[in-house]
Amino acid sequence: MLVVISPAKRLDWSMRDLAMTAPDFQDDAVRLVKTARNLTLGDLRGLMDLSEDLAKLNYDRFRDFAADPQAKDLRPAALAFAGDTYQGLEATSLDPDELDYAQDHLRILSGLSGVLRPLD
């Protein structure tokens, strides 16, 4: 069985020392960001049908995106999101065997990165 969940608007950037995996579509995400950086805030808002605040948030995220980020700036997807679903998942409480199981059976949708595994 494969469980697919949505991302969350809220993020939790507190650190947990875990080995991480690379997203399968990282090269595609880098190309998308390069394109998005050429859009004005208004263009981005209209293209994505976003509120002013959410458009600004995404505009800033595209601006700050690093194609080759430093390790200190990375978080596993299952731990980075902090919405209701992720609070219920309680990923920080999972032991290594449970994280391995989740890595094989859980996917997180991302508008930029495509489909993520918990440790991507």
C-alpha cells in the first residue's frame, strides 16, 4: 500500500539528525524555480491563483531557493511540514524501522518537487 498526503503551508525547521534522501525530481524543481524567478509577483499570483500573502510567500521562496543547498538548510519532508496531517503523523516519534517503512509506503505531494518520500 502507498499512502499519499498533501503538503502543509506551515513549516517546522527545527532540526532532527537524520540521513536524508534526494528528491527524484530535483532537477525539474531547479528548472521550475529558474522560470518562476522571472515572473513578477502579480504574474505569479495570477498564474497560481493565490492570495497576495501566499503569492508573496511563494515569490520569496522562489527567490531564496538554492539549487545545491547546504546540509544545515535541509529538512526531511515528513519533519519539515507542520500542518494537521503531520501533527497526526508524529514523524518525530518514529523509530528507524518505522521511518524505513514510511520511506517505502508514504508519499508527500509537492507543487515544486513533485512526489516526495518522507526523508527527501
